[in-house]
Amino acid sequence: MGGVVQGTVAATFLTLDEVSALVGAPLASADSVSEPPAALTSDPPTCAAAVGPATEAVYARGWQRFGATSYQDSTAEHVVTQVLGVYPDQDTTQAAFRTLTDGVSQCPEAVRTNQDHSSAKWTYAVEGTAADSVAWTATEDAGDGWACFREARQKETALLEVSVCQAGNGKQAAQTIMERFAAKVNP
């Protein structure tokens, strides 16, 4: 996405230093994209939104602006992702949010095949929902405690997501990052 320009999608993300302080680990920039990656393969196929919440499985065509950025430490013990999709109207945003919430709530477990063709079994547990937000945990079954604490929120015509993945509890960090991220988004 290049440099951060005020008013762009990238300008809404918390900085590397802010996120590092919140997770308690020195992170580095890992990846940034300006359009949603292809949906991941899931078994069962109906779990596509749960296994790839930041992919085309949720952010289907119709978004006007999209961005995602990931930060991780040198050993990948902490991976933090922020995602923002901006749609032309609230109805389209609501449809994407509903795809995400329905996908997560209706998928207790799935095998996810990554873009590198590796696969892993994951368990999904919704921890809180509201009309405009959902929080859930994705736990890798053979991951030695590896889990992703995720939050998503609809804010007017924007759909935001935060994910904090680590071995241990990243729930508080995910909540704090989401609050600060959402405060910066003005679609």
C-alpha cells in the first residue's frame, strides 16, 4: 500500500509501535494488501468465511476501498492483522458483515487449506455478538495453544477486523486494538 497518506485506508491502521506495545512484543511489518486475497479452501466448504475472514469469502465484490496489514515478531510467535473494507452503502456493508457472522457462528470446526497447500484443523468459538460486532476465537487443534483472537465491527459503510494470533491469550490486545482502530475509521 505504500506510504501512509492521511485519509487512506492505511492511515487508519494502528502503527507498528502501537501494536507492538499492546501485544508486548517487538513486531515488524509482515504483509500489506490492497485487495482481499482469494478465499481459502475449507472442509466443509460452508466454513469459507470462518477459515478466511479477511479474504474474498467475506469481502466479496462491491467494496470501494480495501486494505489489510499484518505485523509479526521475528519468530512468528505473535501475528497481528488489521483489515478494513469500505463499501458504497450500509446495506452492502451489512451483507458482508452478515456473511462473516453467519459463517463464523455456523462453523464450529473446519480444516483450512492455506495458499501454500498446507492444511490444519481449526475450532471456532463465538464469544460475543451485537448488531454491529462479533468476537470469536479460532484455535488450531494441533497448534500447541496457538489461537487467533478476532473481532469484527461494522461502522457505517466500513467493515473492520482485528486478529491477534499467539500461543496464549490475546483477547485483551485484540479488544484494545479494535477500539483504537475503530476510533480512527471515518468512512
